[in-house]
Amino acid sequence: MTIAKKYENINWKKCYVKLFNLQSEILKAFKTGDRIKAQHALVRSFAARALAVRKVTTNKGKNTLGVDKVLLRTNEEKLKAILDVKDLSSYKAQPVRRVYIPKANGKLRPLGIPTVKDRIVQTLFYFAIDPIAEETACKRSYGYRLHRGVHDNAVYLKLVLGSYTSTRRYVLKADIEGFFPSVNHD
């Protein structure tokens, strides 16, 4: 794939195809036991880096500042960010900016906001790890999964509970109240 000289000229369709092919290579390498080389190829790929920058700069939190107070607004800044994350050998994550969000019960929930570069690197690593996570995940897990949701779970439950041969007739609901605030974040 040729590297675009301008952000506006990036062929996003080719980037998605390249990312899919790289993720397929990661999955093949995972099954044979050698995934590191394939993951490095994805992280260094222009297509994956461009898609990571695009994802970070077009989502709901695109205007949220990290501790470095940097936002990527212009196409030149976005292209520079794509080129900056090519070599991650000396990369070190910045501290997160801590913000407290009010909850319905009046308490405050802490939220850490990473810098834009950290979000881009996290997205790159997500692209590299996602095929393995999807391959090894439980087939009946529906939460926080791409192309799966509560409707898929509802259909599965209806099929299982509605079957006349079904021996499983119970649905358990659990809510671990206050779990996240009690975790040691240090």
C-alpha cells in the first residue's frame, strides 16, 4: 500500500482491507504459535496507524483533552500523528488526566483521560489483539464485543429457554455493587 502524502488522500477502503488482512495474519500466526511478528507488522502498518488516528479523531471523545492539552483538529496534524506513531520503541505512556463525574446517587466517579497519542497507541494495540481475543472468547459472551449485543443474547436465551428439551430453566442476574471504586487503581 502506498503511503499518502496528504490526510485527505488516504484511501480508507484500502486501509480497511489491509487491516483485515493483517488481522487475518495475526490469527493464523496465533494458531501456529508465533504471533509477535504479525502483531509488529500490524502496529507498524500505515493503514492500521491511519485507521487508529481516524478512530480517535472521529469518536465522541475527540475534543477531550489529556494532560498534554493536545487535540488533532487539522488534516496536517492528523497526518503528522500517523507518522509519529510508526516507531514505538521509545514510547512511554503519559499520565492520565483525572476527572470526577457525578453519579445518579450523588457520589463522584473517577475517570482517567489519556492523551491523544496514548489513545492512538491503545487503538493500534486493540487492532493487534482483537483477532486473538475474538478467537479465544467464550462463544456465549455478548458484552463489549464487535457485532454482538444484547439482542443476540436475547435470541439465544429465547431459543434455549423456549426449547422443550431444555434442562436449563433459570436466568441469574447479578450486580456487584460498588466493585469498580473498591479496586486498587495504583
